[in-house]
Amino acid sequence: MAYPDDRKYTKDHEWIRLSGDLAEVGITDYAQQQLGDVVFMELPEAGSHLTAGESFGTIESVKAVSELFAPVAGEVVEVNDALKNRPETVNGDPHGSWMIKIRVADAGAVAALLDHAQYEGLLG
């Protein structure tokens, strides 16, 4: 799979797409493949403040429960409630299924993350 080049990636398999000072965050295709069928998500409330690398929720599949990690620091401004009701959407469209939108504290921190070629290299 080719990973979209309009976003950055983490070694924990999250993606982030920046637009101004707001960013959408989700998980990569690789992550959803490793998880298998997603059955539940626990996401933070809007207004929560996140630190880069901090867990912001969990994603549960038929195989495992995994933590979700914030790619950068910021404030959660919106949560994708549709995913709470239909978490399996992530399996069909991981790069189109954002989980949270955050107001990024430092846009430079986004630039420091992996680009699509670096992320694909990480996967081998």
C-alpha cells in the first residue's frame, strides 16, 4: 500500500494531517492490519490537552487492545463520534478515518515526524 504523502507518521503507526493549526489524527493501514477487526474505540473528550507520545485512548480488536498515542502536543477540539458507533470503519478506510482533531501547540513538531517514504522504510 502506498501511504498518502499529505500527512506525517509516527513509529507507533499513527498519522497526522495538518491544516493551519488544526490536525486530524488516525491510525495507518499497517496498524489496522495488525489489529484485525476493530470492535471498540475509547477516545478522549474535546477540551483534553495532550502531550506528544501520551496515550489518548485505546482501540480494541478481536485480537488485542492497543493504546493510541498523540503524535504531537495540543488540545483535542473534536472527536469523531461516528467511529465510536462504527469503529470497524477504520478497517475499511484507515487513512480516511480520523479519530481526533487537535489544535497543535507547535507545528514544527509535526514537521519533525516521518514522511510517507520514511514510514514505508520503517515497515521494511
